Amino acid sequence: MVSATQSAVSSAKVMQPSSLSADSVLNFARGDPTMYRAYWEKLGDRCTVVISGKDLMSYFSDAGNLCWFLMPELDRAIRRLHRAVGNAEVGEDRFIVVGTGSTQLFQAALYALTHTDKPDDEILPTSVVAAAPFYSSYPEETDFQRSKLYKWAGDAYSYEGEGAYIEVVTSPNNPDGAIREAVVNREGGKLIHDLAYYWPQYTPITRKADHDIMLFTFSKATGHAGTRIGWAIVKDKEIAMKMVKFMELSSIGVSKESQFRAAKILEVISEDCLNPEPNKVVNFFEYGQVVMSERWEKLREAVKASGAFSLPKYTQNFCIFTGKDTDSNPAFAWLKSKEGLNCDDLLREHKIVTRGGKNFGVCPSLTRISMLSPDEEFNLFVERLAAIKGSNSNGSTNY
């Protein structure tokens, strides 16, 4: 039987003319969240913003705020959304720092945690680690500026350095969707929690996250990657001030037009969560849960039909947002070749582009596949995947 939510989700899907052929190359290496477009299209003008030529001209948004370029409307919208979802602590003693996506905020956090007034010849770069499989961009982002303040030091599981270090904890993890805690846990360590995927469409919300530095991004929360908005929730005022200083020196703040649009969309989501109205489109997170669940079901069926691959197994948990036990449906599938082959190469032979395990600090028999592509691309992908036959087509789909 089809639930009311599933029916509402189906009505929200808008058919687009297909531009794919049977020979099209499918790029599933990117995490571009275009699958949510149908939902926002269904909402019509509810998220439309109008900006006149005289608006938003000053550098300053709120000169009295620690983050002086953060628009008050976005500050309120971020806090309201987190309270509605229950995924992060946003009390008035927490500082919100806005950035051009969470990538810029990651750089700001590294700067804030390592900046010192010592002379250059007395500075030893702080090691930055993350547990493998780690997000593939962390090494490049950490070493991009060749800073004297910090350096990439690899897998947290094998880290043997002494003294100060920074561990990046990504939860749910990118690429494998696992719920993570810190691994190193030594004196002198500092943590950055990347919670880009800690939203109900990807994982059960089991508690309010309450860490020293928490990074979120508009792109993965709502699908609006092109708006380029991220935010950090920071406990320590001095760290927040240093992060703001980094933003000031690198870009003199963040686009007000982007903040204005983000604030409007976040307010609409919060309102639909807190004050649902009958006969309206389901709230965004309910929509996302159904779509992601359907996609994971199709993927597991394709993997079973193939027999050449396996997928992680996730357990149900009670979600405080939905009020019931829910499944994890991560934004990425962590696919493994059961025969130990280079999984990325194998899929490329079938015109499916993915991001191989070596990019994430692990073996090439694993590869990451985005679950966020448009319907037509995803459906063609699972069709091709099912047609790749392994030596045991009746094997387990989980590892």
C-alpha cells in the first residue's frame, strides 16, 4: 500500500525530457544534489526572493555581531531550522559563522585552531588527520595553501605524531555513510566536526550534536549547491573571531544575495516542519526520506541482480525528528567489488564514472557513487549496474 507521504512525493516529481541515450557516460563521481529540483519546482513562488538595485549594498550586515557579514535573517533561519530538526545545539551562547560553502569554513577553522603570534621560525605545522575512508578533498584542501600552520598527516587510525593535532570527524561519513566519533583521542588534540549530511533524509537524527566546531552546508541540506552558503556553529568566542578574521581577509565576507536566498528557503522548510498544513506538499525532509529510501532499494536490488558487488549494511535507529525508527540512506553508496577488482575501472568500462577508493585512503576495490543525481541518470545507472554479472549472482549484497 502506498502511504500518503509517498503519494505526495510522487505528485511532487516533475517529469523532465530525457537527454540521455543508451551510450551516455554517467558521471556519479560528483556530489551535485540536483535530484531535489522537482520538490522546489512544486513549491512554485514560495521561495522566490526579489532584490532591487538599491538593496544589500553595504559590506556590513550586522556591525554589532561578531560575524559582522552574517545577515540577521540568515542567523535566525539557521537557528530555527536546527531547532525544528533537532540535529544541533544552537543556543544563544553559540556563534554562527557564515561562509562560501563549508569548504571555506574548513579552511577558516584550520586557521583559527592553529593561528599563533609566534615568529615563523618557531612554528611547527599542526598535523591534520581523519579516519579512513576520509573525504577525498581533505588532503588537497589542507595542503592547498602550503601553510606553515598546518599540514595533512593522513589516516587518524595510523597517526603516531606527538603534541598538537587536529582531527576532522565527518558524521555521517563521506564516503561510506558511517556514524563517526573521534579516533585519536590524545592530549593536545582539537576537533572539527563536519556534519554536512546530518539531516533526516540521509540518517536518523539521534541527538542534538554539540561539538566545539560544527560545519554544515546549504548544498547538502537542501540541494542548493549553487547558492554557495555554509555555516559553522562554534562554542568558543576566540575561535569564532579568528574564523571571521579569515573570512574577512580572504573574501571580505559572504554574498548577501546568497544569504538572503538561503534564509528564505530555510524559513520555508522550518515553517513546513513546525506548522504543517493539510493538502500541501510534504515537508522537504519527508520528501527527501522517501526519495532516498526508494533509491537505496533500487540500488540494492541492482547489486543483488549483478552479484559482482556488495554494499554496507546500516542498522535502523530511532529518529527524534520523525518520532520513529528509520533507516540510514546515505548521500553516497560505498560500492565494493566482491572479486577484489578495481571497482572504479570496472564501472568505467560500462560508462559509469565514479571516485575510486584510493582517493579516500583505502583500496581500489571500493568506489564512491553519488545517490543525488537526476532520476533519469540514476535509473539508467542501476540498469547498467544490474547487467554487470559477477561469478556469484546470488551472493550477499552487504559487507
